[in-house]
Amino acid sequence: MVTQLGLFTSIPTLNVLRDLKVAMAKAAKETGLSREELCDRINHLADRYGVRLVKGTGHKLTLDTLEKWLNPEDQERVIPVKAMSVFCSAVNSLDPIQAIVAPLGGRVIDAQQDKLLRIAELDQEVKRKQAMMKKLKAEIGG
């Protein structure tokens, strides 16, 4: 039996480029920095961590290239993977990476969320072991 999609049902796509660029532009805007200031921050981080952001003879990210990375209509110029962590650090957001993993059912979490998840997993493990102990005690009459 074929299930018909509803009128407003969105079909996830593995073509994440537009969503990535939208997330990047939003994160850039939310920094409160001008594009020039953001470009400087990205270049500073890239220099500090030894990440070459652009191909060719240029060593620095230009404002023009940053604008192309952030433009959802520009499907030709995409941030290189090696620059993604620098960009996300500069804007203090994991949302661009989330845009990439979302269609795969993934979720990017920060360090605090990771700790909460580990606590929940340990709590579940403790409950399983307590149930096992209770069962074994009942079997031996204790």
C-alpha cells in the first residue's frame, strides 16, 4: 500500500547545501558582528590554528568569499570542510553542522548536553543492574 504524503509534509533531502548556507547566514547574523568583523575573526582563528581557508595564492578569507559562502542562492561556492570548524567557532554555533546531519536523523550536541546524555545512560544502566540484582536475590530467596 502506498502512503500519500500530506500537503504540508516535508520530504527530507540529502542535498543540504541550501540549509547549510541558511544556517551559516543566520549564525553569522546572530553574532551581532558586521561581516567585516566576522571575516577578521575567522581569519584570526584560522591563523591561530593553522587552517588555510582558501585555495590558490590567497591566504586570507576575503569578505567577497565569505559573502558567497553565506549566500543560499550561490550553489557554486561552498565553505570547505576544513573551514567549517573555524566558522562555527567564530560564530559560536553548531547550527551549520546540524544542518548537515539533520537529514540523516543526527543531532549535534554540545559538551553540556553530552554530559546530560551520559548521566541518563548511566542512570539506565544502574536501573538495569538493580533489576538484575533484585531478580537474583529473589532466586536465592534473599
